[in-house]
Amino acid sequence: MKNGSRTVSTRYCIGLIHACLATCAFGQIQPAQAADDRNLYSVTYVDVAPDASPRAAALLRQLRQSSRQEGGNLEFAVLQETTRPNRFAIFEGWRDQPAFDAHSRSPGLAEFQRAIAGFSIAPSFQIQPFAAFVTAAPAGKPGPGSVYMVEHMDCWPPFTAKAEPLVRALAAGNESQPGTIRYDAYQWRGHHYTVVAIWRDAAAYHASESSPATRDFRRATEVAGGRVDRYDARLYRPVD
């Protein structure tokens, strides 16, 4: 289907995508900015042939550089999976729909799409644009030991009314955890979410995983008519 002028392959899901990486320097994911109802965010997955990972990383660096210079860009992070380095993810934020659409038509994106097609092993999958749902100013800056994680989750549409307060509680509980730097939730069509989280270190991440907020959220969503799938957690590192 098409979103604006950008062709996307859409999964009907509640996305809970904690975009998480290990051992990164500050600046790979830019700090969250004040929420604006017009802001849009999206995640794109790019899978390439294993021996093409260095070439893909180089192209993604170029795309990141040109995209961050475009008007209306809020953030543009390029991530590489740690255990399967031929799999990449892009997390991007835009001021509003016109800025998002302009990026969709940008020469930099068109050039990237032409170049990556030669060694991509799957069509790029982009989750539809999300609006800010639960966001807060980051509690400090990530450092060399910071941890970021990606988790994707699907729930049935009838679960929409129950999902919204559960996501709010999940975010609030994790934001208050010691060592949490960023825990922001983004929403699309009421029951689709992206969560971008950063922890100070591995210990803080593990504490979040076993926190009451996380346990309560999982118990409440792993019910009949709740989640469609189980966890799809992926660890990433930033593409320097």
C-alpha cells in the first residue's frame, strides 16, 4: 500500500518496538524532543545478503547524513543487528506529514533505494508513521555501556481499548526505573505502538525486563484475543 508517495509493506499489528542497541556512543539516536501532535515517526527494516553488510552500512550512512539535513527531520538513527549483521533498522522522526512526504520524494532516499536493490534479500518493510503517545525528556545521555533493544508485538484490533492504558502503564513504570534514559511510546491507529528505549547499561536493562511494570504488561496482553504473536526481540548496535 502507499503512504503519501512512499510505497510501504504494512503489517496489521500492535507494534511494540523497543529499539535497543548495545554499546553505543551518544548521538546515534538523537534525544527525544517535546511532543507535537504533528510529529511522525517510523521504523524501516532492511535485510541484505550477508556478504553485502559493509556496502549496506555505507549506503545507510549516506542516507542518514542526507536525511538529517532535510527540513523537518527530528531524528534519524541507523541500527545494525548484533547477531545477524546483515539486518538493519532505521528509526526516523519528522516534524509533520509534509516533511515526511518530502523525505519520501527526496533524491537521497531514491538513490538509496536504487543502490540497495542490488543486494537486498527482502523488500524493505516500513511500519506506518506513528504519532507521539507517551514521551518524556531523556534522563541523561547514553554512554559506551548503554543498552537499546528492539521488540515487536502484535495484538488483535478488538484489544485496542485495553491496550492503550496498558502501554501507558508500561511506559510510566519503566521511565521511573533507575538507569532508564529514554522510554518513549508512539502510536498508530489506536492499537499499534512503537517504543524506543535506552538504558544506562546491561544491569538497568535486565532490571527493566524483570520490573513489575513489564511483568504486569506481559501478563495482561498474553491472553486470548490479546497478542497475536510472541516476543520478537532484536539487539542492535548503531552504524557509526
